Amino acid sequence: MTKTPIGRKLGQKVKKGKLKASSRRWLERHINDPYVQRAKLEGYRARAAFKLLEIDEKHQILKGARRIIDLGAAPGSWSQIAAKVTNSTEEDIRVAAIDFLEVVPIPGVKILQMDFLDPEAPAKLIEAVGGTPNLVISDMAAPTTGHQKTDHLRTMHLCEVAAYFAVEVLAEGGHFLAKTFQGGTERDLLNMLKQNFRQVLHIKPASSRSESVEMFLLAKGFKGRRVMQEEAAEEHEETL
Ligand SMILES: C[S@@+](CC[C@H](N)C(=O)[O-])C[C@H]1O[C@@H](n2cnc3c(N)ncnc32)[C@H](O)[C@@H]1O
């Protein structure tokens, strides 16, 4: 049995008892997950922290981030990282986060407890972040209903709304990162992102469980709203 840096053994079994077999399997996987143990050791609220850090290691999206909006933030590990990289403080807030679940306060992060799909959410987020963000990150996943296709479609919808929000709020040169599913990103959404960003790619970080169909969509280098308007005008002229 391997020992982890915090002295916990990997490969532990949970005794058969009152737990349902599926819950026991989940618990076993959780306590034996090296990323869960690393998150504890490094003070992150969730193993999800390593997905963002891994993506950043390869694609450098956090370097130079001055203001960040974090969508679907609970329990808060991405916001913890965002506050650190932007040097956000209570006196000078540079990170705004939203989740309909409660998030235990994080110094330097303005947390909104509301549904991102609420029509008032975009304006509240922009006000909360205190200036033009150059990074929008979304780890939003719709609450599971047990019906895989429904869950999938709902999460894809969140990804799409987040993408349209990003092109409305980002500073030129900014980046957008969002959770999506393997093969799930709609062609129209991809085209819209390709029109507005210099580079668009799908990523599966090693810390994302291999059995999960989760992927991340990264759009780098926002071309700016002036480019968007010019391209829209050109397209309009071509169709006349
Ligand atoms: C995978 S968790 C995010 C983990 C987070 N990135 C972290 O590092 O701690 C996904 C979150 O998305 C939130 N979420 C899903 N739909 C949402 C919506 N419509 N509005 C706000 N939050 C939403 C869920 O409540 C959940 O907390």
C-alpha cells in the first residue's frame, strides 16, 4: 500500500456496512484519490484546483490575469487560485464568483450566491469584479438528475451561456475556459468562439477522471468587440 505525502495510505477499503455499494465505491475512490489528498495538503477546497493549474501549466492563462470571473465556484478552489494570481484583496477586489450554492468566504473574492442563468447575474458579476476582466473561467456542471442525456444538455447550455457572456465582458487579449463534454460542443458555439478568439481548443487534464466524459474548452486571445462588430458588418454586407 502506497503512502501519500500526508501519511494517508492509498488503496484503502471502506468496510461493508450500512452504506450502499455505490456510495461505498464512491467513498473508496474519494479517499484513495491522490488529487483529493494533494488538495488537502496544499489548502485547496477541491481537487478541481489541479485541473485549472494543469491547464495553466500548459496554456498560460493565469499569468497576467488582472481581473477574473469564476462561474460555478463552489466550494471555491478555482477562486482561491484566482485571488492569488490577481493579488485580489478585500480593499481591492479583482475576482467575482457565482454559484447557487453557498461558498465559504474567500478573502479578495466577491461571491454572489445566485443562479448564473438569472437575467440579473451578468450585470451583478460585472459590477462585483470592479473592472474589465481578462479571464472568465467556468467549471459549471448542472445538478445531476440521473438522466445522463438531460444532465449533458443542461451542462452544455451552461457552457454556451458562459461563452456568450465571456465575449460580452472580456478585455481584448483575454481568455475563456469552460467545462464541456467529449464531443458535446455544438458546432455553432465553436464557430462563434473561433470567430472571436485567436485559438480554440479542447483539453482533457490528467486530473480529470478518465472515466468522466468531462473536457475543457479553452478560447485564447479574445479579438475584442470592435473586431466582432466589423466582422458582423462584413457578413451582413456579403448577404445583401
Ligand atoms: C464542479 S463544481 C465547481 C468546482 C469549483 N471550480 C472549485 O474549484 O471548487 C460545479 C459548480 O457549478 C455550480 N452551478 C451549476 N449550475 C449553476 C448555475 N446555473 N448557476 C450557478 N452555479 C451553478 C454548482 O452548484 C457547482 O457548485
